Amino acid sequence: MKFLLTSAGVNNKSIHDALVDMLDKPIPDSTALCIPTAMYGGGGPGVKVWKFISGNTEHPMVNLGWKSVGVLELTALPSIDKERWVPLVKEADVLLVSGGDTLYLSHWMQESGLAELLPSLRAVYVGMSAGSMVMAPEIGEIFVGWTPPDGEDKALGLVDFAMFPHLDHPMLPDNTMAAAERWAAEIKGPAYAINDDTAIKVVDEEVEVISEGHWKLFSP
């Protein structure tokens, strides 16, 4: 599977161009499924979830001009026969995964069976914030909100690095480079701090930073 792991969506031309290259066809010819599950673990249900699903938001994801967009709600999948949803996921060109609570998302990706399916998919996985962080082996204690049943901060580990999103965001005064350095000191592997104009592209385990902003790689 191909991953485009963003801090705040497809926020600039460089990230947009990287996405089109990964799709290998125009966005208007591509089908998408959006996954809002992380938002329930973060802020709960309400208008923000609707805004993500409807594309009524400043973060370019669902509103990029896709041929079609469906909704894949992971908390519902365990109650549905796999024959009802797995073919839809396999046919999709892209998965658009919202921000919210990373460990809540990780839990439901595993409970639903999507995590097991992800490595075999042809789709491009586009994550935003928690939707990106969930691919890491761990997220770090400062990002733990919802507590999983095992009490650990382990995520899916489908990439070998961790992410600190929204670096130096004006509305998140705690997301400084100094805070990222302290966070990275607790992470066992490579760790990236990225701002909202940066994304990490992963294709066949080859990692490339796509940025019109600023970022830093912390080596273990």
C-alpha cells in the first residue's frame, strides 16, 4: 500500500502533486472512501464529523474533486458481514482518514479487520494528523488521549517511524520544536516533526518528505 501521511490534509501544490502521482490517474477519475472514526475518540460526534465527511472544511481531503466519496465507519464494521464492505475497500482508489484520537483509531482499525487488510490494498492511504500517526509503531505519551484496553501507546506499525504533527501551529502553542525534541527522545525509532505544509510519502518502504514548510527528522 502507498501512504501519504499529512499533518493537515492536502494543503499545498507539492502534496497535491504527490497524491496525483501516487494515484497514477487524475483525482476526478478516482474513487474515495473517507474514514471519520478517529474524530469520535477525539472530540466526539457532532458538526466537525459532518464537516469532514461533507468536505465542508479548510483541510483539503474529501473536497478535492473525487469521482465519488463513500463513508467507511470502522465502529460499524464488526456488526456487518465482511462481504458487505471488504469489496468496497478493495475497489477504492484512496482512503481518506481524518484526525482525532490516534489510539482510538488504531483500536477500531484492528477490531474492524481493516488493519489486517491494509497491506494488501492497492489504494493510496491519505492520513491527516491522527490518521497519519496511527501508522507508526508508537505515538508517544504526550499524544495519548483515549486509553486502549491494554493501556499502551502502540499503534499499527505499518511504517517504521513516528510523527509529531502541527509543528509550530499558531493555535497549538505547545507544539513547538522544543516539545517535539522532548517527544522524540522517548520514541524508540526514527521520528518526524512536521508542520501543516508537510507530508511524508511512503511507497514500497521508500520514505520521502514532501514539504513547502518546515520539518525535522530525529534519529534514535
